[in-house]
Amino acid sequence: AQSVTQLGSHVSVSEGALVLLRCNYSSSVPPYLFWYVQYPNQGLQLLLKYTTGATLVKGINGFEAEFKKSETSFHLTKPSAHMSDAAEYFCAVSAGGSNYKLTFGKGTLLTVNP
Amino acid sequence: DAGVIQSPRHEVTEMGQEVTLRCKPISGHDYLFWYRQTMMRGLELLIYFNNNVPIDDSGMPEDRFSAKMPNASFSTLKIQPSEPRDSAVYFCASSLSDNGYTFGSGTRLTVV
């Protein structure tokens, strides 16, 4: 079984500051890992994903995440926050292979202050 | 492509009434998922289909919930009878193998 823990339900940063959203996972098999973003009253949008290969994954809107097997982590970062980044962010894991069932974390609400 | 289309966007119904939520996945996607989102429980997978066949319905909370996918371009989630605790945002998502999900905009259900 897979599970995801997102540390911090709410993160607040200043515009231009580094964004760091933390995600740790548990999986009995090599995981596939995903980050999604949800803007108010909208569905979730895929930011980036890790399946195999390079452990540093780049996504849309300047976000990236690094898969660290030894730490069972997949933290999301962005060097400089924009006001438009304010949203809720979800980390998710699947067992990979032919199993496409995603298990989501509880989400982290990102606030960007001017 | 118009993306995953869900209808209605908002539904308000009285307790005990039947509710039907609809979803049109992206053409060519072979997986379809129904999720429920609440403040208390976050995102919960209710059921998913592969090539129109239900694969895992272990997340369906009770027999009051049922889902069908009669063809590759349409799925329904039905609640009968509805209860106030069913109030949530229901999302449909589709995917092509492991390329990540595309979510619809959701249906906000309020049962009074």
C-alpha cells in the first residue's frame, strides 16, 4: 500500500522568496510520484511527475521536485514565488507499472504575501 | 480537446433524493477515476475504471453509491438516497496509462 504525508498544511512566503513544500511517501514498491496544484473552485492540474530515470524533475510554472529514495521524499521547490502561485498543492503516489491508482496527501495551502 | 467535462457544476438537493453526477473523459484515455474531496478527509478515491470496466470500487462508501461507465465517453456516479454527509466536491479524472491524471472542474454537491 502507498501513503503520502505532506508536512505543513499551510505555508506562507513572501513574493520572490523560495518556495519549499514537503512531501514524504511510503511505498512497498518503487513509486511513481506526482505534484498537483488546485486553484480555488477548480480541479487539480498536474505540475510534474517522477516515474523512473532522472531524480530531479522539472514541471510547469518554474516548479521542480527531487526524488530522494533514501529519505523517501519528493519535495517541491520554486526559486522565486509569484503571487499567482497561491493555491493548494497536493503530492500523490502510485505503485507504478500497471497500477494507476493515485493516493493523495492532505494538501498544503500556499499563501504568497506581497 | 475540451478536457474532462463534468456536469452539473453545482447541485443542491434534499436529503433522500437521487443525485446523478456525469463525466465525459478525454477522448482516447483508458482510465477513469471518481474522487470525493472534503475538508475533513481530503481527496478520496471512490472507484476507477479501465477500458470501461470497474477495477476497484473499494472506496465507495456505501451501497447508496453506484457508478457506471456504459461506454468510453461517459460515466455516471449516482447516490440514492442522498444524505447531508454526502456533501462534497466530486471530481472525475481520466488518464492514458501512467501519464498522470487530467481532472474535471468538479461537481459541488450540497445535500440539505
